[in-house]
Amino acid sequence: MKQEVSKIGIMLDGVEPSPLELSKESIQLAEMVRDPRLTLIDRIESYEDIISLELGDTSLSRARNIERGSGIRQLFLKFEGGNPSGTQKDRIAFAQCLDAIRRGFDTITMATCGNYGAAVALAAKLAGLRCVIFIPEAYHTLRIKEMENQGAIVRRFAGTYEDTVVHSVAQAVEKEWYDANPGGSNTSLQLMAYAEIANEIYDQLRDAPKIIAVPVSNGTLLAGIYRGFVSLYKRGRTSRIPKMIAGSSANKNPIIYSFKKGLDHCLDLEPDKIRETKVNEPLINWHSFDGEEALYAINQSKGAGFDVTDEKMLQQAKLLKEKEGLLVLPAATAGLAALLEMHRTEAFEPDRYVAVITAKK
């Protein structure tokens, strides 16, 4: 029997809005989380139940039609669009709101250009936390309305995304808010949240794939998945650690730039040379806050980094729609584009290959 759902927001990211739905049980649990009469343990347990009901266990499906067209064997797609706000960002948003409840914070803050803000706004609403989101003044994401609908306070800041993160961190220190920004004291918590993706892939494949390809911006997602597989390998659960392949907007990401230079540390790019488009916006930056972690993962796993053009990402999004029936944001395909480019350059031997698709359309 289909569960009753409650519509509490809309998915907005340059596409037609679609209802964001949570189960009736999650809505009831959120009321308990926000109830000050309950003990902290009861509130935490209720929020953990929401996480169990709504997050993760996203689909891992065999892309047989793409296999036939490309000649690759076996290709699996890990589709993170099944999370509540439509992206992998929900994993770290909910993990940090849970941490904020545990530690007695009443306000959470972070900087965003869109998707992360929508995820934190939703997670904070369910947690009963005040949410203050900073957005660069020059950015005009349609998800602002969604954040506000979830009760978040959205503030503009005159500067780049990286400047806005620094400002949000400073506000957190000054006003004793919970800091959910990348690259700070919560990096380990964020990496652990993303490491769960490795566990989910293992649960279905029963071993590590040969390669995992991931879109990168700040690098937290790739680094977290790598850490997850390192843990599985050290515990004797997998026979290997997969090679980590990063894909990002051409010439607009420090991780890819530094890898191509053969470096073991992540260099910043020149901010005035970064150009945002509707396609590349989720990927670009001049400073990757967890770039060192991601570059380490690529190098240690003997992986690689690839520049991906807007045109190629649009082509991959069209391919996924036509061949596999998935409606995804073009930027979410950067890892898949990198993986298929590798295969075209030198055909892979038959094995298992995974591309993480980070967001629905």
C-alpha cells in the first residue's frame, strides 16, 4: 500500500519544479524532534529514524543500454537523485543537523550556490534548527525560493563562493552557530557521511568495483567514497580499493588542474579566470575546500582527473535520458563522461565500473 506523503517544498534548480515529498511517518517524527518537552535522546532517536527512512540506499543499476553503445562491461550507475532534495548533499546536510542537535546548537549556517543550501534548509527544518544560508551576490539560483519555503534565512554576500564560505565561517564563530561549511572542523563528519555510498555499493556488488567515477567540485564526495572503500578493504570486506576517477568542468577546478600538473597538493586557480555557466555552476571553483583530500584519494588509488566541457555534460545528460530513462542535471554526469572518455582512449577489460550520478534534473 502506498504511504501517505506530505508535500513540503519544491525542487528548483533551473528546471521545472517538482514536488518534494516525505513520508507521513517522517513528518510525524519531525514533530517529535522539534518537541522541547522530549528528552534529547528521544529527539536524536527520532531524527535518526528520519535519516533511516529518507536518506541513502539510492539505486545502483546496470546501465546495459550504455554498455551496448560503448562496449564497456559492466557499467553501474549510482543515482543520488533519490535523496529527498534530489542530490547527494542531503547525506552531509542531515549528518550535520544531527550533530548540531546532539551538541545543543539552535542555529546552523553555511554558504552555498544552490543544492547544498536546499539540502541543509530541509534538514534543518525537520531538526527544528534555525538555518542561516549565505549566497554569493552574483548567483541567481532558483533554489533560493525553496530554501525560504523551508524556513531558512537567506542572506546575500558581495564576493565569490569561496569568500562567502569564509564569511559564513566567521559568522558561525562570532555568533556561536553550527558551522556546516566545507573544509572546516566537520570535514571528518562529512567524509563519513559520504563513505556510506561505498558501503551501499559494496552491499550490492559484494566487492569493490575496479573504478569509481565521481563529479568533483570541493572534492568532499570523492574523498568520502574513497575513505569508505579503504575502510572496507582494511576490514577484509573487499579484495581491492577502486581507482578513483574525477570529472569536473574544463579548466575550472583546482583538483583536476593539480592532478594534471602531477602535484601532491592542490593549487588554487585565478578567480577572475573562472566563468560560470548554467551547466558548470555546481562544479566550478577557484579553491576546492577538500581538494587535498580528493587529490590524495586520486593519487593513492592510481586514479585520474578529467576536464569535461559543458557540451560533453549536456551530451551525457541526453544519453542517460534516452538510453537509461534518467533525468539528471548535466553537471551530475561529469564522472560518467570522464569514465567513458577513459574507455574510448583505451578499452577497459571486462570488470565492474561505477559512475556516481549526483543529482536529478
